[in-house]
Amino acid sequence: MVGRTLHHSGGVLGAQVKLYEPILARDVEDIADELERDDRCAFDTAILEVFEIETPLQIIYDALLALVEIRQTVLDDFSV
């Protein structure tokens, strides 16, 4: 995905697409580091606003990190 651009004509999602472009221009980091990136937080906040989701971003991030840890634990337990 590095080097790709999104073309948009503005409108309702124009700002969100513009916020996504810096993410497209770089390598995505592991989940914990990614969620600390300013560009990621700005994009995620904008998406929550579009969908009128009032759950604080940190609560969503904490839940996501917990699910990733559960999944990793299961993978570790079943890997040989």
C-alpha cells in the first residue's frame, strides 16, 4: 500500500480521505505502536465522528489491544 493515493472530490468523506493519505504513505506498524501514531488517531477520530460514534477512542483502542492479546495467546497455545 505504500505509495498509493486516494482520489476524492471532497464532499462528506473528503476530509477523512485526506487524513488517510499519510497512513497510506508509510509502513503500518505493529498494532500497539500504530495506535499511538498521531496520523492514525486523527483518522480514527474522524471516522468515529462520521458514524457519530461517541465511544472514546481510547476505550476502543484498549478493547482492540485486549482482543489482539487474546488472539495471540490462543495462537501461542496451539502452535507447535
